[in-house]
Amino acid sequence: MQLLKDRIRRDGKIKAGNVLKVDSFLNHQMDIELFQEIGREFRRRFADAEVNKILTIEASGIGIACVAAESFHVPVVFAKKTQTKNIAGEVYTTKVESFTHGRVYDIIVSKEFLGRGDKVLLIDDFLANGKALEGLAQLVGDSGAELVGAGIVIEKGFQAGGERIRSLGIRLESLAIVESMDEKTGTIVFRGDES
Amino acid sequence: MQLLKDRIRRDGKIKAGNVLKVDSFLNHQMDIELFQEIGREFRRRFADAEVNKILTIEASGIGIACVAAESFHVPVVFAKKTQTKNIAGEVYTTKVESFTHGRVYDIIVSKEFLGRGDKVLLIDDFLANGKALEGLAQLVGDSGAELVGAGIVIEKGFQAGGERIRSLGIRLESLAIVESMDEKTGTIVFRGDES
């Protein structure tokens, strides 16, 4: 998605440790008009998928998922990260390992809001090691719902998550795949643009 | 907002301890078409306010804020709840006491995304004791931005938050104010509808 790649090149900041900061438009301050374009692009790519629910994970996936949902005309459910139970009743739950925060947390979705008959599209802002996305896919599987695919805004193509998710047979559409970044020169190479 | 009150009466669940569960459409599963109506209503109520930024707090405020932002044509910033620093650089920060979770946490906003010249509308899903909203107002004040008001989807009128926020001189627009709830009969009385 060229608009997104241009925006990442313009406003993204490369930091030590292969960190790409896009918090001026994607995951702290949020450019809602960009989110609308992202939503339309997800809709275009999953036009054949008969999505009837979008599942994301708190916190930074929620805004993108909600705006994208307008293009699909479906509700959104967000999985909660928790170390305490704040939802009464029964939930689907799995553990996710966070490299960023160096700990394991539980993610939960109420059984009321995910189940047989749902055709679920996962949406998230970033895909790096893929643990969060794998956790969401696990919840969908546990619920008996059908996983139709995953839409990611930025995939870090040099980390293992994308390959792992694709190897699980999940249809993955990443709108920008960062193949490499150079902190010193500020250069970002996207997959498909290497030449 | 009649559409919202009707929805709360239909799908809200009253639980012990004055808990109103609206997680089927507001804060776990999210009805995006309802959010669009909510956004238009906030826009109508703050039409004169020249809002140029919306500030909310993770997690359940984000979806409403992002969809509402489409009616205002402004970006959204969400304050992060944190016990670790996950944003590089300088931040505005304050402490918020959570009654639900029985602990104090820090909320932070990067100084890059809030400051002089911003006319900020706060948006959140719930107002009960008002601590989160007060924390957000504090961050706006610290940043030198102008606080134009706060838009709340559901205010618990029988808790102290609304009165406290209004007494601070903050223009508060709550789309549904629950005056009382009865767990046994399932009855909800909204402010203005008592007769």
C-alpha cells in the first residue's frame, strides 16, 4: 500500500534494536483518515472472505480495527490482556509471550462474542514475532469460529512472525512489509521494492 | 441520546455492586454503527468547540474515540496505562486510582502529541468516580493545551465523578446518565426520564 509506505518513510523513526517508531500516526497518535484508507485496503484484499466479525487485541489494534470495520459493516471484538479476571462468566484464554515487555500474559475473549458461525478477520497494527497473532488465532480455533485471515498494517519481514503465520496456513495480508531498516542512514526497504 | 438509552435497556446487564455490563456492544464487542451515531452526537454537542484533537485512554475508549474522530476530522491520541516505560522520550504523566482493579497506575502521553495550540476533547466510554477523566484533564493542563470538554458515553449519575468533573468547570456531555439501577427487576432509570 503505497500511501502507507510513503507515510512510514516520512514519519517513521528507526531506533536501535530494529525498533520502528510510528507513534505519530499509528499507535499513540492516530491519523484517522489514514485508518480509513487502511480499512478500505483490507476490505479490498478480503472482499471475497465473507467476514462477519473482526477480532483484535488491546490496545493499539483497537482503533484500526474499529475504523476498518466500517468498510466491512461488522462488529469488532477485542481480546483483553489481563493478569486479573475482569470479565465475569466464561472466556476463551491463551498465553502470549511479549518480547517487548519480557513477560507472559493471558489474553481473553468472552465466549459470548466468539463462536461457531463467526467468520473472523484478525486485525493488528504490527506483526513481528507473531505471538499475539498466533494467540488470537488460537482463541478463534478454540471457539469453533472460522478464521478467514489476518490483516496487518506493518509486518517486520526480518522477524520470524510472518513466515510462521503463513506456515500455519493463515491467509496473511500485510499492507507494508519492512525487509530491512538502517538506523544510521534512516533507510527503510520494503518487500517488493528491493530493486 | 435515545438510541443509546434504548440499547442500554435492551442489552445492558445489571450486576451486583452497581455494575452495568455493556460488553456486548460498547467495551468488549463493539457495535461500530452505534459508535458512528455516538460520534455524530458528540459532534453535534461540541459543534462550537473548534476541537482539533481527541484524547482518550486505553483500552475501551479507543474505539469510540477513533470512530467519533471521523465526525470531527481530527487525530486521536490515547493515553497509555503503564507500569513500565514503553515510550521513548519525554512524556506527560499522572497517577490514576482504579477502583475496579484496586490499584494505582500511571498514565502517560508523549509530549510530542499534546501541547499549546491543541483544543482537546476528552472521550471515554464510562464515567463513574471520574479518576481517569481527571487524570486526562491533568495531562492536558500540564501540556499547555486547551481542554474544551469531555464526551462520555455512559455516566453513572449515582457515583461522584460527574459532579466532581462539572465542579472543576469542565464542560461535560454524557450521552446517557444512569440515575439508578435495580438488579432484581432489571430496571434502569436515566436522568431526565425519572417521571
